[in-house]
Amino acid sequence: MKFGAMDHLDLSNPLSQADHFEDRLKLGEMFDAAGFHCFHVTEHHFTPLGGGSVPSVYLSALAQRVKNMRVGTLVYALPAHQPLRLIEEICVLDQMSRGRLDIGFGRGSVPEELAYMGVDTAKTREIYDEGLAIVEQGLRDGHVDFAGKHFNFRDVPLHLRPFQKPMPPIWYGVHSTESAERAGKARFNIVVNENTDASAKYIGDFRRSLAANGHTGADPFIGLARTIVVADTDAKAMEIADRAHDVFQKNFTWMHRRHNRTPMHWGLDTKFAELVAMERSFAGSPESVTRFLEQQHRETGANYSVLRFSFGDMTFAEMSRSIELFASKVMPALAKVKELA
């Protein structure tokens, strides 16, 4: 089983923003040294959650600081991007990382963020579908010819090309049977961030869709997203997680509270202990975290752990200690479990 890290880069700590980003780049170097497969950054705008609002800029810096780890987006919010410009960004980033880029795409989970940009939020599905078709065509073919409802491009030459052929691996967030089937049809890599039972169901739906669409061979990456805090004792880990999550959830719901609406995806706006009860997060000693992740992967069938170690007002010392303990004790223990190898 491989491990990845995910981060919102949320602006929750008292550091200057320059120091905040530098600390996160240092954590990226730690993930690389520990043998993590990929670092995934989210994209949000106009909110304290949105430290990763310009994913390509951040990932270009990270790609120069790490030697082996891949870098990627979970996800580019496609309606926020002009598709031709995004193709060029992806090509430059893939070249600068020498083929260590993974790309994920989504509609954007917070409509108000897109509305500030002038996007018609009632049409984000249409905009997403057209945008993804354009980006895939441009990366694959080196030119774009597209006539749609929202975009029209005629014989656009693209001299920037991706390092990876025909394009970097594509990721998709799965939240339903419909999205699992869509991802299976396209043979995308996926990430699921639901409770254990729902994650197992959607992963099963995804695998059935792969088979129904004639995709054979090894599975794509099937990621299970979980928030993790590792400390020397269970009590210390929960103390850190409780405090930091209370700060993080204020940023997670900041835009929703500003517009007096309910979040589209429930879960991250609850207390940390509630997320633990839902088996979407965990804080504990290395031994406890090992048991939790082993159980999660056995029950869901996921083959990739996408772990969030950094959130809220966690200090650099707390985050780095969590990663050190995970790398030195949890990863070796899970590697000994043959069913997860």
C-alpha cells in the first residue's frame, strides 16, 4: 500500500503567510524523505481555507524541493479556470517536475467561491464537462478544436506539451455511485472521503464500473482520505487534534456562514471526536493509528492512503512529530501486513 499526503494549506496559524508556506514546503520534504507517493493540494478561494488557491504556483515550488515524490491537485476547480490557460499551466508544471505531476479535477464544492468570479453556479456541471474535455484534448493532441455551450475554440495550436505521455494521471473525487461509475468508465484514479460503509460501497461501485467498461489489469489508485494525528500517546494526539480541528472547522465553514447556507459535504464541520466516531479521522499513538488504518483498508478495499497531517493551528513541531512517528513506526508496521502490501 502506498501513502499520500493532502493539505488545504489553510491559513489558520499565527505565522506570517510567507512562513506558513515555508513550513509546509519543509513538511513536503519530510514526506519525500519518508517515501510518500504523492502530495495533493486542494483549491479554494476567498476564504481562510484557501491557502492552496493557486495550486500550480505552490506545486511548482514544492516540485523543486522534493526529489522523488509526485505532486498533484485534489482538485483543480475547473469552472474557476480558463481551459487553455490551464493546459499551459499543467504542461509547464509537468515539465518542471520532470513528469511527477498528477492532476485532479472537480466542479468546486462551494458555489459562492465561483460566484465571486462571475461563474453561473447553476451551470457548473456543464462547464466542468466541457472544460475537462478541452483539457484532455489539449494535453493529448497538442491542439484544441472544440465547439460547446460555454467554450468555443477553433484550431488552437499548443506548443507547450506535457512531459508524461499522453498526459499526467487524472484523479477524481468520488462521493456517490454516479461519480464512482463515471470515474470507473474513464479509469481515473479516485479518492473517497466518506465513512467506512459508504467508502466501501463507492469503491465497490468503482471496481464494478471498471470491469463493465472493459478495464483490465491492475487497479488504478483507489484512495481513502483520512485526517491523522500521531503523537507519543493517544491522549496527547487527541489533545492536539481537538484543539486544531476546532480552529480548522471555523475556516471550513467560513464561506458557508458568511452566506448562511449548509455545506454541500458534511463531516469536516463537526468536532474531531465526531469524525473519529464516523471513522473519517483518527488521532493516537503509532500503534493505535496502525490498527485504525489497517482496519480501514481491509473494510473499504482501498489501496492508497491519502492522509491529512496538517490543519488548523497545529504547530510545525506538532506536524513534524506526527509525520516522524508515522514514517518510523506506522509505515513499517503496515508494510508487514501482506494483504495491504
